[in-house]
Amino acid sequence: MGWIGVDLDGTLAQWGTKDPVTTYVYDVLTIGAPIPKMVERVKAMIAEGKDVRIFTARLGPCTAEEALEALARLPGYEPSQTPCLDWANYQTTLIETWCQAHLGKWLPITAVKDFHMYELWDDRCKQVATNTGQVLEEVLTETVARVNHLLDVHDLYGDEGYTFPDGDTWVKG
């Protein structure tokens, strides 16, 4: 069986705080408060015996300069010859501590998907129907618009039926 990836920032934990100018301020040195609905969902997956992993950019590739810039904000951090490794270790410990506190256990952490991942929960994804190029959000939006149109048509025409501009018809059946 494969595994389920769950994004951390913005999906499982709050990501960013609004400043007075209504932009978001992000802090990669902390992890936000848990998002209760997702925490419960992940706990249920775990209880069902599913392999759930934290899928996060926090462990993605970074340059030494990026790592040093972030780590320099940590009290007592002494620059080393391996800032990217220091960064990965810091993030791993931060994420493991957060998981233990809010999920009751450590979960595997990755920034890489593979062919065994069969599901991804992420606030930045757009789902595309396999082998079609169709974005499901667009299909859903179009379907809802058609249903709303049908409801309006039914209010106007009763049970007589209706032909859409694209040629599709609806007849009460």
C-alpha cells in the first residue's frame, strides 16, 4: 500500500499572520497553530492504519545563503560549514515536536513525492483529472452553474424542459 502526503503550512497548521496592510507575514522558524479539522482528519487516517507523511517545502532544497539567513535569526546559532544540513535538522526537530504535540506521534517527513504516494492534501494544489488535463475545480464550477441555471429555468418554465446554448437538453424525467 502507498502513502498519503499532508502539507504542513496552510493545510495542517496555520501559515502566516496578517499584518495591518492585509498581507501575510511568514515565519519559517516557527510552526503555526493546528487547524482542528485537518488534525482530526489526519488522526482518523492514522487510526485507520494509513501511512501518513508530512509533505513540506521546509525540507526542500535551499542554498547555503538561504539557510544561513534564516538560521542567523536563531538565538545562539553559530555558523557552520554545513548550513543546509543545520537547516534540515532544525526543521525536522521543529516538525517532529509539532507532530508529537498535536497528532500524538511523529510522522515521517518528506519534501519528495514518489510513485507510492496516492493522495496529497495541500492548500496550493489544483486537482487535474487523470490523463485529461481537466481541472476538477473548473468542472465543478461549470456543473454548479448549470444546476443553478436549471433551478432558475424550472422556476420560469416549470416542467417543460430546457435546451442549453451548447445543445444539451434537460427534461424532467
